[in-house]
Amino acid sequence: MVTREPTEMELRVAKILLIGDGVSMPSGKVRDWIDLSNVQRNSYLRTARAAIRAMRTPTTEMLRDALIGMPVRTEPAAAIWEVLIDAASPQEE
């Protein structure tokens, strides 16, 4: 159950997931966020939150590509990334 208002990033991801599903309504129109019930919205938001949080720990490739040519260690960059993901999708309290 979604217990707090979604962040801007959670809403973006949830709406993209809905578009990706491409499910049509009986009229043939593709469903829009406004067409969903609260239960359906909550389902997309839970999936969006899980997807965002799955990216919390950056991969070696992400760090390598992000830091090309920069004389820095990867640990500070990884810590910043984790803070950004936490802000995009904070854990439930």
C-alpha cells in the first residue's frame, strides 16, 4: 500500500510504466493516469518505487562511464548517486 504522496520521479516512472503497458480501455483509447482507479495507481507506484530503488547502488559500468577522465575515486560518486536515488524514492517510514 502506498502510504505517502509520490515524489515527482516516482510519478514519472509510474506513468511511463503505464504507457509501456499500452492497455486500451473499452473505447479503444489507451488508458491515461487519470483513467486509473486508486488501486491501479498504487500498483504502478509500487512498481515504480521498486524500479527506482533497484538502481540505488550504481554499477561498475555506471561509475566508470560517469567518471571518465575525472581524477576522482568512485566511492564519493557512488555515495552521491545513492543520495540522489533516496531523494527520488524515499523509503517508507
